[in-house]
Amino acid sequence: MGNRGMEELIPLVNKLQDAFSSIGQSCHLDLPQIAVVGGQSAGKSSVLENFVGRDFLPRGSGIVTRRPLILQLIFSKTEYAEFLHCKSKKFTDFDEVRQEIEAETDRVTGTNKGISPVPINLRVYSPHVLNLTLIDLPGITKVPVGDQPPDIEYQIKDMILQFISRESSLILAVTPANMDLANSDALKMAKEVDPQGLRTIGVITKLDLMDEGTDARDVLENKLLPLRRGYIGVVNRSQKDIEGKKDIRTALAAERKFFLSHPAYRHMADRMGTPHLQKTLNQQLTNHIRESLPTLRSKLQSQLLSLEKEVEEYKNFRPDDPTRKTKALLQMVQQFGVDFEKRIEGSGDQVDTLELSGGARINRIFHERFPFELVKMEFDEKDLRREISYAIKNIHGVRTGLFTPDLAFEAIVKKQVVKLKEPCLKCVDLVIQELINTVRQCTSKLSSYPRLREETERIVTTYIREREGRTKDQILLLIDIEQSYINTNHEDFIGFANAQQRSTQLNKKRAIPNQGEILVIRRGWLTINNISLMKGGSKEYWFVLTAESLSWYKDEEEKEKKYMLPLDNLKIRDVEKGFMSNKHVFAIFNTEQRNVYKDLRQIELACDSQEDVDSWKASFLRAGVYPEKDQAENEDGAQENTFSMDPQLERQVETIRNLVDSYVAIINKSIRDLMPKTIMHLMINNTKAFIHHELLAYLYSSADQGSLMEESADQAQRRDDMLRMYHALKEALNIIGDISTSTVSTPVPPPVDDTWLQNTSSHSPTPQRRPTSSVHPPGRPPAVRGPTPGPPMMPVPVGVAASFSAPPIPSRPGPQSVFANNDPFSAPPQIPSRPVRIPPGIPPGVPSRRPPAAPSRPTIIRPAEPSLLD
């Protein structure tokens, strides 16, 4: 291949591709397409071939490229080509590639100059190319020939626009030097899709075929009809050279000699020719690669950051370290203890915002679920009153009692205290379940060692079950202690006298002790679920529950109160969840069959979860609003009292009832206080201490270290893959850093005034051709080639410089025509072009070239003449 610049980019791209392949991803550099646009026989295919460095495209006069050729260059260790229409065949001879292109073109378009927008897809695999897409497009033509349709011009333009409109395509606008540049359709079309000129490069071909005495120096210097990225001149092989098998290497040497020997181009020879075109395009590829690096770097860094936490537990362990298993075991057991304690005691880091867990759930059991169970057990009025009446009658026996017996009080109290065992033991079971769930959550980090996780869960769960027995025994002991002695001298006990006074208050509002001290019991959002659609449907309000009332507001600012509902005679009942509703519902109603809110006999309040419903019910219990069954039981109890008791017995039952109520409230208060303390001391704190101090010893005694720390195959593979990915990401970031430091971006050229592309009618028909001037006497033909124009040439430039200072000095030795032809052409074409080149190039432009003109003349003329004679 002849594109050395591309070959230098290949290792950089390969490094990137390898780095991304190592992490199982593809490196989407999306290098730009390079599309060649121009008229027929402008040399487009030759420019493309020179860039690739291979002969493989059809050549000839007239319209040769009659279908778009999409050439995909693909880096590979072997060199061959294949077509999309015959994938099974690999071409190693590029002459056969050319023949296949011609045959495939004729198969679709025929042999009589027809065209088709259906592209030919060719892939060239080579170790000397980058992954690029080059597009050879049919030449722009205006007159149909052969089988071409009448609208051939528009068809070809539409075809070209489809390919060059992509923002990622570089446009090579090819114009032959012996054609009027101002009328270049290639430049016009490039201007349409690239108005800023950021991706358009002008290419001037056939410089060696210009008329004698003319050149394209002003165009190539970007003075006349400027482009933002300028023009590059190339000299392609002629048809005779191609038929004579002149290879590209020889053609490049001849091109180099042409630019060095031509008096109009020798001063810019280093900026002309196919090698410079290759260098310019390769620099654009380099710029694109560098522009892609920040995105790639950001992507890699985000992946590396996401892996950091997971790799943290692995990267300190070395597989060849003999103490690795011991270190891992110690570290994991310690971490398990820390995680367990954090979940129970709470922690500011790694807070779970999705659900309650650990200590928060246990706290809810202690202060919401357990009190709720106590209240449900406490108020069984029907049975309680019956038991009191039977106790009084049994104590009196055959006698009719005159006084209320205190033995009835003790008997009923002891029986009520025994009933506390069930909710207390249920509370222990709930706490145990939460502890076991917490242990399982904490052992999830041990999943890389299945045997260790299994043993840890077994040992800790077994210990919790052991503590369960002791805790339950202690709680039963507490209840037995309460049962063993009834302390009627307790400061909170109401006493006999007060009990009699309260016996007349049949419809009193029962509230839990210390209830009055709580001003606001709960605040939160609830939905009133049973408002009809005609009245607005379900609405969400901010509810405030106090000891006296339930109020709801528009929002949590509590400024706009919607309603306040007194709690007198209110009860709670459960409501089934609706068929299409995800809400959990409970209802509040009035026991006296009155409307609760507007015309509603009950209001249905909806929560997002059953846990919220239970929590609200517990809050209502604290406010003295009890479940529905209490009302029915009260009514039944009242009916039974009316028909089964005489007035004296009824007063005695009510007195004992008040005494029992007071004393049971004292016991409930005590149990509610002691239960959390007992469970914390005997179960939770002991479990934490066991994990910190004894778990490791139990693990060592349960199995040998080797079997405990045996990784699962999946986990070992996952760890290896994660570490490999981690190191590959770091390596890829290093490679990106190396590419950033080893390559250089070229800045975007400043804008130029390219309005001439839209106003071409005002320009000269042939602005770049400069005929030999008739002003100078020595205008003989040899003078054009520059062999003997020494003496006449010396005064001529001086005169020209005095009258017109635009032309640069290096063209002096060659022909007076270089200067002479500026005189007749200076007025029409250069009036519009001068403002164009002055803004970007005042310092390095005309003024800097004029002063050294005179002294440099003799030194440049002499060496140039013999080179032209050659």
C-alpha cells in the first residue's frame, strides 16, 4: 500500500480495538466516510486509488463509474477483496477486482452508458488499511448519452447528495485544472450540504494537462475562489500510463518531480500531490479519533466506577497467597457482624429507602403491633362481665352478699393477666422472624462461599432459637410474677371509692394511660376512598389524629382545614380491597348510626400497604377508637346485664369492672415497657455479642477452613471476570491517555468568503487559466518551458511588481507569462478575490511576499532552469 500515514494510524486504532475487545465491547470510532465528487473524467477514481494505494478501479474516457462504489477498507492480517453480491469468492488479484466491478456495472446498467443508483459494495481486507468507507460516485454530467435518461443530471445529483449529506463524510470536490473552477458542480453541491466548509477539500487534477503558459497557482494558494480547507493539486496517471502498467509508486515519484520542477508550484510542492492529500485526510481521521476519545474515556470511567465497589472485596486477595482463605474468612465474619449490628442499631450509611428492615421493623413490632395485640385482647366486655358476675356469686355462695368481694377482683385480675401470655409470645415470634431475615440479608455478601454462608446462617439461627426459649421463659416468668401478688397500693390504682364513683359512667371513653399527654398522635397522607364520582371521586388529604379528634387538611402545611371529626362513639372496621385497586382500606363509623362525614355513614380510608393500615389502626387505638366487635360485645353485655343482674349485683360488677380495668392498665403499661427490654437483653444483644465473639470459633469447629472457603464455580468465574474487566478497563484508559499524548489535532481553518459559490455568474469564465501576455517581447515558445528566459525575465517582473504586486516571487523564473497574465486578468477576477484573502492572511500574505521579491530573483531562477530542461 502507498498510504504510509494511514499505516501509522493503524497501531493506534488496533490498540483501542484490542482494549475494548478485552472487555467484551466494540470500539465505535465511526471513522468518517470519504466521498469523491466531481464531473466526468475529472480523475475521481484515480484520486481514490491513490489514497488507498492500489489499482482496482475501472479507468477510461467518458462515464466509466456508472454505479456508486462503496469501498469498505477493513484491517486484517491477510490481503484480499470480496463483493457483497458474491460473498463466497475471495479476490487476491486486484485486476480481477476491476474486471468484476466492470461486469457487475454492466449487469445492472447495460453496456451503453446507463447509470444506476444501486451501489456496488466492495470490501478490501488488508494489514495496511484502517476501517474506513470510501465512496466513488458517478461523474456529474448534463447531457444524456446512450441509454442514459433525459434527467441524468438530476439523477446523478440526487445520488451524490444521498452520500455526501452525512455529517460524518469528508467531501473531496475534484475539479480538473483545465476546467472553469467557478462553474464547478462539485463545489456547488459540497456547499449545499456543508455550508461552513468544515468537511470539504478541493482537489485540482490534471495540472500537467493545462495549456502552455497557464497555471493554477492562485487557486492552489486559495487566493482565487477560496475554500475554508483550501485546495490540493494532484497529478494522476494518464490512460497511457495505466495501459503501460505504470505502478502507483512510480507515478508518485513523477508527480513529486512535476511539482518540484514547475516554476509556478515549486514553492508549495510540500503542500501539493497525493502524499499531501493522504496526509490531510489522515489528519482528519486523527482529529476524528481524538474527538472520539473523551466520549470513550467517559464511558470507560463510568464502567470502572461502577466496578470499584464490587472489586473492592476481591482486589486485595491474591490467588497464590497461602493465607488468602484465612484473611477472607476473618474479614467476612467481621463484616457480617458489622452489617448485622448496623441493620439492628441503624446507620447513616447505605440506608435502604425502599422498605423497612432490621431494627426499624423490630421497633414497629415493639411500639405498634404489640400494643395493638394487647388492646384487642383487653376489651372482651361480654365475657369479662359474665366472669365477674359468676365470681361474685360463687364467692357469696348461698348467701346474698352485702359488700363487693375483693376476692372476685383478684380472681378476675389473675385471669386477665394470664391472657397476656399469648400476645407477648407472639411478639417474641415476630422479633425472631425479623432477626432471622436480617441474618439472611447480611449473609448475602458471603454468597461467593456457599458453604461458609450456609454454616453461618445455621450457627446464628440455632443460637437465636436457643435464646428464643430463654426469652420466652423470662417473659412467662414476668407474667407469673405479676400474677403472684396484686398490689392494690399502686399509685396509679384508682381504689374502691373511685371505682364506685366511676360505676355510673357507663359510656365513658376508655383511653390508654398517659393518653392525655399526647397532643398529636399521628400525621400522614390518607385517601378518602368512598366519595362518589359526582362529587369529585377519591381524594388524598393530610390527616392529623389527636386524642380528641381526627382532622384533615388540603396539604401538609395544615392551613386549609377540610373537616374535623370528634372521636366520640367512633369505631374501626376492616374493608375488603377493591377489585381494580392496589390500595388497602379500613373504615371509621359512628356506633349511633349517625353520618360521619356529610352524607356518609362511614369514611373509607386507603393506604398504600397493609403495614400502613396496621400502623394507623394502632394509632387510633391509642386515641381510644377500637375495632368494631367492641360495640357488639358492649351491646350484648348490656343486654345480659339487664336480664341477669339485680341492681345490687350490677353495681358490684361495675365496681369490680372498674377496678380490673385500672389494674390491668397498670400491668399493660408495665408489660409494654418490659417486653422490649427483655427481648433486647436476652435475644438481640446476646445475638450481637455471639456474632462478634463466638461465631468464628463455632465456624472453625464446624468444618475445616478449606471446605468453608471453597468458592462456587460460578462465583470463582465471576470474580475472575470482574478482575479481568477491572484491569482491562484501566488498561484501556491508559491506552486512551497514550493516544491523546502521541497524536496532535489540527485546528479548524478560519472561515473564508466563499460567496462566489453562489454568485458564479459574476466571475470570469476561466479565472484560473492565465494566457501568456503579449506585452513582453520575448514571448517565444521556449520561454514558456523556461529554458532561456533569464535576461528578459529580470526586468519584466520588476515592471509587473510596480504595477501589480499580487503574484508571488517563486513563479518568476518560469515564464514571464506568470506575471504577464496577471495584468489583463487582475481587474475582473481579483477584485472579488482580494477581500477574500486579505482578512485571514494580511500578515503572511501580500506585504510579506513583496519586499523580498527583488533580492530573491536571481537565486531562484538559476537552479530552476536546468530542472525544467530535464
